Amino acid sequence: MDEEFDISSKPAMARSIMMIALPSLMTMILGELIWIINIFYVARLGDENMLAGMGLAFSLSVAIPLALTYGISGVLETLVSQAYGSKQFYLCGVYLNK
């Protein structure tokens, strides 16, 4: 067994999970940092309309993908529930893997 992925104790398991999650965490932080830096630069220009536009763009860039994800999740929940209720387990797998 590799030393790097030894999960025989809880601290070792937590360390292994953190090592796996670290790239995703850094990507999220840096992605948000881009928006914050852009807002700071636009705010230094002194134009309230441009700053309001940045706020609107940021809100829409978060809200639209979130709404699409919730919508697709709701449809998927309905389809999988119907397939499971009619005991078509293969169809459940097909829906969940698409």
C-alpha cells in the first residue's frame, strides 16, 4: 500500500481527502478571486453604472447555471422516480449516467 494513501487512521483519512480536494478548492477560490479583482478595478474607475453592470454580470453568471442545474435535477428526479417505481432499474442507471 502506498504511504500517500494510507487511511488506517482518521487523521490519515482526513489528510488524504484534503489532498484530493485541494485542487478543486484552489480552482474555486481563484475563480471567485477573478471576479473580486475585476470589481475592484471597475470600482476604481468611479462610474456607478459600470460597477452596477459588474454586479449584474456576476449575479447572472451565478444564477443562470444554478437555475439550469436545479431544473435538470428536477427532471432527473422525476424520471428516475418513475423508472424505479415501475421496477425498470436499468432505465434508472441510464438516466443517472447521462
